[in-house]
Amino acid sequence: VRFAITVDGSDTEVEATREHPTVKVGYVRVAASFIDFDKLHQAGVGDFVNPHLLRESHQHAAFDRALPGSGLVIPGSTGVDTWRQELDRFLQETKFDQASDRTLADMLLALHGAPSAPAKFAPLRRCSSCGAKGDQLPGGQIDVPKSGTACPACGATVYLGDVLRTDEEYMPEGSNRSALTRMMLTAERLTSLGYMQLLFEDAHNYEVLEKTLFITDGPLGSFGTVAPLKRRFQDYLGELAKQCTANHRPAAPLVVGVEKSGAFVEHARLIAPLIEPGQVMFLTTEYINRVTGRPLDNPYGSDEFYGRRFIYRTKSGGVLV
């Protein structure tokens, strides 16, 4: 591995004003870093750090967005419709990197297609306005293009952002931190996907992909209303690996999600002395169920995770999950 692309995000929900504490505003920020390990190591050769090489070894990009919480409503719309409109605007207007013309909406459609053929539509199985689903919809779903469409049952506007179904968690009163965090995590994953797509389209795509490690915050999974994206990520990454091996290159990309807290991080610290430095401990489903207190035959994470859990003890003695 010569390169690393890391993506992390944060979100918060605050009161719009002190005078109106029930009116909430959410903020999402996602940042990405590109690191060239060769240049980073070269910068430290000698008695003094080479500032030019150090600067060249690292590049970064970031975007942020405000999203409406409870009590913040577009005139003529409900709270949940305001959330849907602003969420879609977020996807349509936000570029994951200013060096690229692609937006998060483009990457959501790419996720529903293949690395070499992004989808033109994303499926939605339930109208967010009238609740029509199944036999009430032609073909059992609404095919939503980037620009949106109309529900065949009620005629209401259907946005591409509705595919994420975060409106189902929206609360007209109280906190919307859950929907906000869900959106932040999805934006992180779509940003990572954007960089994978950029490298795949590069003239030296396979060579660069096999040398690049993608690191994201948290486990490789999609949860709650966006859980169906799990299989999309799994299929997309699988297709990338197939195209690499078909061209006689190692399967790529290498994607790792690093957890900062939680039961597995605590467990890893407890058993760290039992793992040799520089070694990886793969966790079986049975082992995971023991740690989480579930039945041993529980199909843990089968509907959410597109990665495998493991514990890595670094050569310096630290642990990563």
C-alpha cells in the first residue's frame, strides 16, 4: 500500500435561537484526506523534516451542510417535506471533492449501478407522500432519476433523496439527531465511493487501486432506514474486485472501517495482550455473538454489514477494530 484515502464526518443538532429552543438546525461535515506514504517517509529522512515533501504527501477536501430540524419549515410545506427537499438539495449540490464535477447524487446513482455503468434511476418501494407500495405501484416500485419524478399513485414529487428513507425517522417535534447521523454516515460512504470511482476511471486505474487503502469511520455497514444500501455497496465493491482480477491484477479496493468506541473496542483492549503485535484476529459470527450476548446461531449483521470484523494489534502495541 502506497496511498491512503481517509474519510470521516461529524454532525450536530443545535437550537436555532435562544428565544426558540424547540426550533432545531442540524449540521453535517465530512472531510477526506489523501496521503502518499512514500513522500511522507521521505520527508522524515535526514536530520530535519522536509516541509515541501511533507506538504506534497497530504491533500484534503471537505464539505458541510445545514439541514432542517424540528420546527424549521419551508412556507407551504410540512416539516417532513421540508426535510426531504433540503436533503435532496444537499445531495444534488454537494460535490464530494471540488476537483470533481460529481455530486453525492451522482454517487448514489453510481452505487445503484456498476463502476463502469452508473444507474440512471434508483428504486423506491414506497412513496414518501402517500405511502403507496407493492401492488399500488407499477412494477412494485418507483424508478427515481437524479432530477426526481412524480408518484404514479398520488402525483406528488418524489426526490432522489427519498431513496434513503430518512424521512421515516424525521420527528416534527423533538430531536432529529438519528436521521441527521444516518445522513452523515451515508455521505461519508458516498464520498469514499466517489474517490474509488475517480481512481477506477484513471488511466492507471488498476495499478493505483491495488496500492490504495480506503479508510472510513465506523464499521462497514448501513443501518436503520439506509440498511438496504448494504447490498449495493457489497455488489459495487465486488464488481470492482472482479474487474481487477479479470485484468490479472490483485482484487481491489482494500476498504477498512475503523471503530473508535463501542463493545468491540472495549473487548479488543481487554484481549490485546493475547494478540501478538502486528497480527490480525478475525472474528467469527459465533465469537461476535458471544461478545454481544446474542444466541450463537444469530446471523449477526447479515442485513447491515458489507465487511468482516477483525481486531488488529499494531506493532507498537495499540489495537484497532
